[in-house]
Amino acid sequence: MLQLLDGKALSLQIKEEIANEVRQLTAQGHRPPHLAAVIVGNDGASQTYVANKEKSSHEVGFTSSVYRMPEHTTENELLEVINFLNSDPEVDGFIVQLPLPKHINEQKIINTISPDKDVDGFTPINIGRMVLSEDAFIPATPMGICTLLKRYGIETSGKHCVVIGRSNIVGTPIANLLSRKGFDCTVTICHSRTTNLPEITRQADILIVAIGKPEFVTADMVKEGAVVIDVGIHRGYRIIGDVKHSEVDRLCSWTTPVPGGVGPLTIVSLLENTMKSYKKNLQIK
């Protein structure tokens, strides 16, 4: 029988846990945690995402700042804002919303963010620490997937996990995390050049789909009883993911709805990373 990995319900539960902790800490005289976001241009999906982050920050009692910059912002102007946020002791963490306009070098911008405030977990230092299993800020979407698996008690040890997609934001980090001690999966990464893809995905006990193509995964690619995690989100006349759920869901033991699966946990992961940075800054155990 199909069961849902309900990210929306779980995110509300975790937000309440964070809010309770913030209330306790501010009652002790500490300032609230501070999460900032920088957005350049008018991309609709990015605007929505940043608005959701701002709303979620307020819901848990964080201070929230959003720096909205026009499309024609220069790389140097953006770097000035990042350097200001890096040096502001009142800001515990910040994110630069991607994608950036084409005239700005995204990797140069990411590399300028202080690793100690990189709550998106995108800087080379945090990625390197994660790969070495050292203390790091974990990228938000992979961290959200890990939270779903843990909180719902999904068995991972010894399971074969197949990840479709090799991006630095989702595919590569989640493959690394699930192969580590604590999850102990055997992981295969597939991508656009993989041959015999359905043959490989049908071996998956846990299938994570982050390919960025609407309804890419169909029933012939999924084995019965698999756990299927759909990271994709595509907006049109209705919101759909990277999985064709009308076909695939009858085969799954567990799956994530779209919307309401991985997305809400991505934002919660940002809050958790900010809380971690805040406690480190204020030396709170």
C-alpha cells in the first residue's frame, strides 16, 4: 500500500521544534537567529522561493532580511553586498538565490560567501567538508531528503539507491551522503549519458529523481515496492515533478507528493543550518 513522505506536514513539525527553541533562547536574553537572502532580477520562481524563505523565517521567530537587486546589477555590486553580509556579526547565515543573471559568474559569487555563513552549503569548503564527513553545512535539498528518510524510518542500510541527476546542488551531494555511515546505501548515479537507464533504475530500492525533466520517470523504470523521491517541480497549468506519478505510484511503497514533498524540507534545512550557525556564533550548546 502506497504511503506518502509528507514533507509539508513534517516541515510544520520541525518548524514548531525550531520555534520553541528560539523562544527559549530569546527568553534567556539572546537575540533571535538572523537569515538573509540576496536575489538579483525578477525570476518568478526565485521570487516565490525567497518569499517562502522569508515567511518561514518569521514563523520560527528568526530575523529575516532580503536584499532585492535589479537585473542589471553588476558583479562587483553583488560582491559588495556579499562582503557586507560576510562581515556583519548580526547575520548568522545568508543565501544568494540562483540562478543569477548571465553576466554574473555564479561560481565566483558562491566562492566569495563565507563558509561559516553558507547555509545553502554550496561553497567548495562546505562541499569538501561534507565529502570528508567533517562538520559542514549540508546543501539544503539533499539535507531535506535525508530528513525525510530518517524521520519516516525508511530502511537504508544495505539498500541500493539510484540517483538520477548529477548536479552539485542535489544529485552529487545526496549520493555522497547516502553512501556514508549512518545511511549505508550502495549508490549509483545516473545522468543524461547513462545507457540502459531503465535497467539500472529498476534495481533501485530507493530511487531519487533530480533530472529536471517533467514526468521523466515512468512505470517501466521502477521496481515494485521501491521508495521514490521526486525532487523536480515544474509549473504549468498544474504543478508536476520529474516522476509520472499517475503511472509510478501504484508500484511504490513510499513516494513524495509534488508539491508538498521535498520542497518544504529544503526551506526547513536552511532554517536548521542557520540555527546551527547561530548557536556556534553565540557559543550556545
